[in-house]
Amino acid sequence: MALKRTAQSPKGKAGRLAKFAKSAPPCPVDAKYAAAFDLLAELSSEMPPSCIDMLTSVLPHALETFKEHRHGLKESVLTSLGEVCNKEQAKRETRIAVGEAKISALELEKAGASEKLDAAKASEAALCAQKQAAEACVASAVGAVDAAAAGLAQAKQVAADAEANAEGLAKEKEEFDAKVQELFPPLKDGTWAKKDWRQRQKAIAQFMGLFAKTRAPESLKVSLPLALKDVPDARGAFARKTVEEGGKALKEHSAELEQAIDASKLKVAERLEDVSSAAALANEASESCDAAQEDYITKGNQWLEAEEALASINKLMVNFLEEGKRLVLEVEAAKTALQVLLSAIEKFKLLADTPVAELVVDNIATLTEASLIVEACVSEVSL
């Protein structure tokens, strides 16, 4: 009589799994079924525990019959288990393919990043050289500023000295002219009274102190005080000529002082021009220094950005290396897992093709139930 299968909902199948796991007759674990149990252990992460328990109990019934003597139910259990193995094999092969694809994609990204790394290194080196050159320009500009400042200070000092000299000459002339005007006319005109001869002698001494500054010859400087002791009417021709020459010498000295003042004023003007030129040079040096510093800051910021970009790419390369190692380990683990599964399948096939014994009692009901539940397991694994 043919067995009629009724459709089961996923919930119903799960219930049948649990029910069978409780009701199926236990099968003693025998070393001769080690290949079957090893395969079930390899599939345990992909199948419900109840399904594994059921297959642990059922598989010996199917395997203890020679292949050519197995009826449809036993063959159905083994066929369903084979489908589970095929799907698990496909999953593991897919896992390997996906991992290898990730490695290939990572290698492409790594190659692109390597090109960027070379470019970043070249950019960082070039910008570093530019920064160093800009730094040297700043140092040179600062030196130029210092030199210009020193030149300006020196020019100002020279101008100040020239102004002081001009003021000194002007004051000297003013005092000389005033003193000459105070002393020489009374002495020349003889306005001193005879009784005031002491004051006259004192005035002559003061006057000769002024006269000593002139460029008059020594003979005149010696004879002039003698000529000034006499009143004009008592002076002889030589004395009168001596007084006249003394007056000319005084005027010449005053004129020389005026010329020296004019020359000193000209020097002051020249020195002030030098100060203006030095100030312009100092201002130019300062502007050049500011520009050099701005350029150095710009170059420095560009170098920092390039250095950060280089560090980022270096970090990315490290991440690529670590990720590559992780993916390689995953693929190697997946390949090992596949090889373990294939080995377990191969050993199970050998066991299925060469049964160890034949059961005396053939529990048709148990195998029928097992066939239905294994089909449910296959459906769950597919999900």
C-alpha cells in the first residue's frame, strides 16, 4: 500500500521534528557510524538540533541495508541528507568566492591608494621644500629689516649731529658778533676814560680772546692789543693800520662762520634726505618681511595639509593591510571548512555505499517519519 504524504506547514514540520526527536527509538552510537555522525556534526551549525537528533537515530537504519536492497524511504532519507550537504557545500563555496572577490576588490583599492600615496609623498616633499625656502626668505627678510633699521638709526644720528653742529655754529656766530659789537667799537673809537684804564685793559683782554679765533697772522694778534691801548688821535699810522686790519679779520671770521653755518645747513638737508631714504628702505624691508612671513604661513599650512593627507593615506594603507590579512584568514578558514565538509561527505558516501550490516527489523513507520522530517530540514536549510 502506497504511503500518502500530507502537506505540512513550516510550523507543523517543526512540531513533527520535535515529536519525532522524542518518539524515535534511540540508536546506540557505534564507531562504525562515525563517518555519518562526523557529517552530522559538520552540519550541526546549519540544521536545527532536533533535526540532528532525529538523523542521529534514523541514519543507522538506512545505512545498515545494502544500497541495492534499500527501499524508497531509506533512499529518501539519504537523498534528502545529500541535498542538505550539496546546499551546505554551495554555501561554503560561495563564502570562499565572496571572500576572494573582496580580496580582489581590496587589492584594486590598495593599488589606487598606493598611487595616491606616491603622489602624496611627492607633494609633501615638494611643499616641505617650499616651506623651508620660505622660512629662509623670512630669515633673510628679518635680517634686511634689522639692517635697514640700523641704517635708519645711523642716518638719524648723523642728521641729529649735523643739526647740532649747525645750531652750534649759529650760536657761536651770534655770540661772537654780539661780543665783538660790545667790545671792539669802544676800543677802536677810544671811548674809555683815562681813569678807567683797568676796565679798558680787561676789555682788551676779553676782545683778544675773541680775536684769537680769527685767522689773522700772529703779528697782527701781537700788535693789535698795543694799538688799542691808545686813543685814535694818539695812534700812529702803523697803529691805525693795525686796528683797521683787526676789524677786517673780525669781519672775515664772522663771514667764515656764516659760510660754515650755510654748509652745515646743507649737510643737515643731505642727512635728512639720507634719513628719508633709509626710512623708505626700512619700510620696504618691513613690507617684504611681512610678505615673506605671509608666504611662509601659507606654505606651512599647505605642507601641514599635505602631511595630514599623507598620514591619512598611510593609515588607509595600514587598514588595507590589516583588512587583507583578515580576509585571507577568512578565506583560508572557509577553504578549510569546505575541505572538512567534502572529506566528511566523501567518508559518508563510502559508508553509504558499503554498509556494515543489515538490520533484521525494518521499521517502515520510523523511516517514513524520518523521510518527511529530513525533507523539512532541507527546506529549513534552504531558508
